[in-house]
Amino acid sequence: MSVYTCVSPSALEDFLRRYRLGRPLGLRGISAGVENSNFFLETEAGEFVLTIFERLPAADLPYFLDLTAHLAQHGIPCPQPIADREGHYLQQLCGKPAAIVQKLSGSSVEQPSDRQATAVGRLLGRLHQAGRDFPQRRANPTGPHWWAQTARALAGRLSPAEQALLDDELAYQRRQRASHLPQGVIHADLFCDNALFEGDVLTGVIDFYYAADDLYLYDLAITVNAWCSRADGELDPALSRALCDAYQAERPFVPGEASHWSTALRAAALRFWLSRLYDFHFPRPGDLIQIKDPEEYRRILEARRADCLLPL
């Protein structure tokens, strides 16, 4: 949720004429995240979030907006997209695709409690269940093919130790991918800054723009790495147990998933180490840019590799 595109007052007024939201009263950039330009938007009708899509093709965007509408209708607290006067969720602003969504209450946490981890695990299990009857399909664009493509782009830019770690983990993951395990709609980016709380009550989950079809276990691993990792990369056992137990109360595992847990944690760490390495070595220009530290996820990956038999 960085800001790459600046919006002039006149452009914003022209844009809002397509909606029944009244005149703009304020627009403030959001610095968290890395993919799109995001703003808190205040109009005569209330408070919203405005997103300008920087990378995703316009043809892919109805999937995300339709998905969040579907999940919201199934009781998942996610941002309901706002339709324009003609009933469309997607519009154009500054020559780029753009959408307005509901602004949810609450704020993100930096140091989650056991109760907050429990709430996130329960929410993720419910989300996976609610997405089962969503009719649209989308292959994960940051899956194994993207890992290999990104590794090639980084060739010559990494230290010998980084390159050796990357090559070894990619080889391991090529041998271990378990496509037979349960899969469907996943969030794929459920970090602490994408969940909103009021105290220990989870009020919303946001930023579905990595959502796709993939292994449910992989999505759980992404979430556990993000919510339960200590500064040295090791997992906090109390947080990870709280999150995983709450998840399994909503979606019990099938045979075979538990034995793949360690591999899923490593795959999730590899994916975000790669994306952070890429953003670090190939930064994009913008106004409020946040480049996240690749070292955090290198430490997580090395810790998961060392703990080859982590319990689920």
C-alpha cells in the first residue's frame, strides 16, 4: 500500500462524479505495503479506501473485487467494493485502473497476542471455507514458476551465501510440491498489517490482491510465518499453536497435510524472501515507498530449514 501515483484535486473530483458518494473532503496516502497506490478517502458520504492498481492488469481485477464481495456476503469481514452509478466496481483514475472499497474499523497490530493469533487462525479457516463456492479461478502468479523466474532476475546480485541458499531451497521445493493436497481460494498475504483489530476483536481482513487458488496449507504457512516469527526467525510456539489450533477448528486437516507442514513453511518463507530481494534490488519510484527488509525472511527461511520436523 505504497503511493506511486499522485492524484490531483481536479482528477479526484472528476473521478468521484461517477459515484454516488458526494464531493471529496480529503485524500491521504497510505504508506504500508508495496504493490498499489492506496489512499484514505473521505467524501460527503463517509470514509473509504481508494486503490490505484499499479501492476495488475485490468483484466485480472474483477476477480479480486468479485471475491471480496463474495466473501463479505458470506460473513468474512473484508472490504466491500463500492459500485459506481452504473453498477461497476472498476473505474479509471490517472490513466490506471482504480476502485473504491469500504473502510473497515480497527487498526493493525505489531506484536500480536495469543488471542489475536487465535482470531486470525479462525478467520483464515472461515475464509477458506467461504471461498469454496466462489466460481472464478486464478492460478497463483507468485507460485513455483515465479520463484524460478525471480531467481533468474536476481542472478549476479546476491552474495555467494544468499545464492547458495536460494539454489538449494529451490531444488528442495521442486522435489516436494504437493499439489494433491486441498486447495482453493487463498489470501496469500495475511500479514499483521492486513488484519484490523479493536482490542482482541478482529474487525477486518484487507488487501486481497495476491489472492489466488493454491494449497490451503501454504496460506496457513504464510500466515504463521508472518504472525508467529520472532526477530531471530524462530517460531513463537504459543502463538503458532494458538493460530493453528483455531484454524483447524474451522477447517480440519485431511491425511497428508500435517506431514507437509514443514515444507509449506519453507515455501512460504522462500516466496517472501524472493519478493523482498526483488523489491530491494529493483526498487520502483514513488511517493510513499516502503521496501521491506529481505533479511527478515532470510532468517525465517533458515530457521524453517533447521527445524525440518516442526509439529503442526
